[in-house]
Amino acid sequence: MTALAVSGLAKRYGRVDALRGVDLEVGEGELVGLLGPNGAGKSTLVKIACGLVRPTAGAATVCGAPAGSRDALRSLGYLAELFRFPGWYSADEVLLLHQRLSGSTGGASERTRLLELVALRDARDRRVEAMSKGMQQRLGIAQALVGEPRLLLLDEPTSALDPVGRRTVRELLESLRGRGISVLLNSHLLSEVELVCDRVTILLDGAVVAAGTPAELAQARGVEIETDEGTRVYEDARREDAPRLVEELVAAGRKIYGVSVRTSTLEEVYLDAVGGETS
Amino acid sequence: MTAIWTIVRYGLEEALRRKVFAVVLLLTLGFLGLFWLGNHYAFKDLSGVQPPAGIDARTFAGSFIFGLAMFATLFLGVVLAIFLTIGAVRGDAERGLLQPLVVRPVGRSSLLVARFLGTVGVCVPYVLAVYFASMGITGSAGHWWPDRIVTPGLELAAAVALVAALSLLGSVFLTATANGIAIFMVFGAGLVAGLLGTIGHALSSHTLERAAKIAAYVIPVEALYQDALGQITADTRGVTRFVLELGPFGGAYIGGTAVRLWAVAYLGIVAAVALTAFARRDL
């Protein structure tokens, strides 16, 4: 079953079109990255999926249930871009609160497991107000995982994390995928999305401007051949041109030390897609 | 039910941490102390007072002073209700506290109902406690007891519950500060309507009295307060009654069952609007 299905989704705030007919699917166990500059409609899409915002047109379903319905909410975990937990709660109490609200029967063992997952086991009894921003963000991710949701909606989950924290989250996302949990990851960190996501969707001005796997989105950017005379770059060449180019160079008496087919990085794909819009 | 109880507890813990209860408790203790002092001096020399003909000095002093206490009780209850609810929706949403709760399979209506129940669960016992403490102070100092003991207290508690409902409704649309100001202004408007009614009564101006009555029904918090004031001297007649109807901070008029039924209907309307608006609100 599709974890998240969005079709023809539109949202208008007054005179501003935040979303203009977006189609998107997140399959079971799939990790999909959502990219786009500020104001592209990423957070609006995520908020519609978890029922915080009502769409103007179109439909969104979570595990087959209409977005925002109780069945849909039972199936998802959500980490908002801007969130806060009551400062006087300990990490354990935050998770307990969400266990009660989600009807989770995981008890103390679930809380312990989740705190271990986000490397907060030692901070179990620490109050939220005494935690760093990064710790709060990791606690937010643990909160989103309460009740073993089938779909995880993460809105900028690593924005406040240091490199070690980001790596922890990346590893966590990979382990979730291994357990069949679907993830929609809204992030500005292109390298991170490129590393973990199965597919990427790029939004601009409320519409999808590019979508596919990172490999599908990557475009050929020439062939680079390292010879005894130095590195030669054939910018218009494609992967299939490489053998011919090597043959020609060898025939011309050159020694070949290495051949690489250059493809665009996700960052280059992104910049091409958004046309220089600032993030 | 577990989810509703969880939200009730969550709201009360929040109030506890923000020291709302501590502030209200201090204000209450200050008020009761001063009220005891006022009663002590008011009744100390009552036997030496020569009131105008037809006025019973003890009834007048007791009901007037206790009427003041009822206003203070209502005011303190309103303060508590407002501070427990002003930021329940938009305020909490702007601080990022609400979204993690709303995405749980609890239902928005349950969230709002839980916040209301939590507020009422605190405010009603509080109002009744202050009401009966004030009555005890006046009764022991002045040997005067109201004609109706329980009904006025329940009406004050109901008025505070209405304020809580209005504040929750306001919190769907307004920021916490704007909502607080708006609800205090609504409460103040009711008070002004009561005072206008008193002036109209004294001047025998039926137009002014009618306008004040309509205003009191538009904001039934005031109508309930007036009825509660009226109930404490329900069996008093003659000149004393006429003077008491000019009561402190608004007239003492018996509205009876109609007021109570209207208050219930009003609560239902406010609840329906609040639940519908919250269900449709983007967060």
C-alpha cells in the first residue's frame, strides 16, 4: 500500500498559491526527499499530509485514509519544522505524553529504545529546557517515532544538528527504511538527501519541477580521461562515448590511467531546477 | 477518555509551571484577608448606625459587603479562567506546542473539550471555595447569611465557565495577548451594562434599563452575576430591596430560570462555533 499519495494538491493562502496541483507518492519503505527554496510549498505539503492544513483542492491519503482523519493520524509520525516541547518535561515524560495520546502500548521499553535510537539514553531524565537545540531536535524525532508509525513526515529534522547529530539521523533513517517505514524528508541539506533518499521531488512556486531517483535526475556532464599528457575533459561526451574516446587516445599513442564519466550532483540538479531561486 | 484526561493534565501542569495558580492563590489570600478586615470594621459599630427609614442596616450591610465579595470572586475566577485558556490554540500553535499534539489521533474537538474541562475543573471549585469562604467571613463577623446559599455560588461558577468558553473561542482566532485583552473587554462591557442598568433603575429610565438588560443577555456572564446578586436577598422586600437592587458593580436582578437556560444555550453556541472554527483552522 502507498504510504502517502498526493494528487492535484493545491493550497491558496489569500492571494498566494502555496501549492499548485502537486502529485507525489511515497511507497512502503521508501525514503523520499522534498527539496525546494523557501516558500516553494514543502512545509505546506507536509502539513496537509498530517492534517494541520486543509487543502484548497486535490486529495492526500496516508496509508489509504484521508489525510487528517484519525486512521491517517494513527499511521504517521510528524516532526514539525518549528516545534517546542514543554520545558519542564523530561525526555521520558515527553515520550510518555505522546504514547498516551497515540494510544501506544509500548511502555517504558519503547521509550528506552527510542531514546537509544536518537542517542539520548543518558538524557532520559533531563528536562527539555536544559537540553541543547540539537538534543531537542533528536527528541523530536524520537517523539515522531512513538507508536511505530508507518509513515514518517520530517520537516527539516537536521537543521539544528551538528555533523555528528546529522550522521546519527542519517543512520536512523536508513535503519527505518530497512524496517519498512516510509519517510518523507523535507530538507535543505542536499548532500544529506542525496545520501539517503530513494527518490527526490523538487518543488518551486508550489509545483513539482523535477522528480525521480538521484541517478535519474543526474545529467551527464562529460567524460574525463587521465592520460600521460594530463587530464582531458570532453564536456559534450556521454557515458557511451567513453570507449570510443579511449580507443582514439590509445591509437594516438597516449597512455590511459583513468576514465570517469561526470554526472551532475544533486546540488547542480537542484540549482538547474530552481533557476537560481534563493533558499 | 485517556487522551482527554492526558490533555487536561497537560493544560493544568502548564498552568502550574507558569505559576498561574501561585499568583491567583496569593491574590485570593490577599483578598480574603482584606475582606475579613472590612467585615470586622463594618459590623463592629453597626448597632450605632441609624439607617434611613425602612432600611434594615444588617441586611443592607451584609448583602452589600457580600455582594462586593461576589464581584471579587467573579473577577478572580475570570482572571484564572482567562489565564488558563488565552493561548490554548493560536498562542500554542505560534509557539510550536500545539502541532505535535494535534497530529496525534485524538481529534481537535477532544483537544478543545479537554482544555475546557481542565479549566472548568479548576475554576468551578475555586469560585465555590472563595464564595463560601467569603460567606463564612460575613456570616461570622456580621451574623448575616444570604437568603439563598448555594444557587448564587453556582451561578458565579457558571459565569466563569462561560468566560472560559469565550476565551477558548477567542484563542482559535487571536494571539494570546489580543485574546486576553478582548475577553477582559467583554467582561468589562458586561460590567458597564450592569452599571448602566443600575443608573437606569435609580432614574426610572426604562430605556436605559432595557438596553442594559439586552447587553447583559448578550454577555450572559453579567446576567448570571446579576441573578446571583439578586438571589442573596431574594426574600428581602421594601426599601431595603430597592436600594439593594442598585447593588455593587451592577444591579441585583433576579433573572431566574430564563437566564440559566440562556446561559446553557449560550455555552452550547460558543462551543459549537469554537469547535467548528478549530476544526477548520490551518495550523
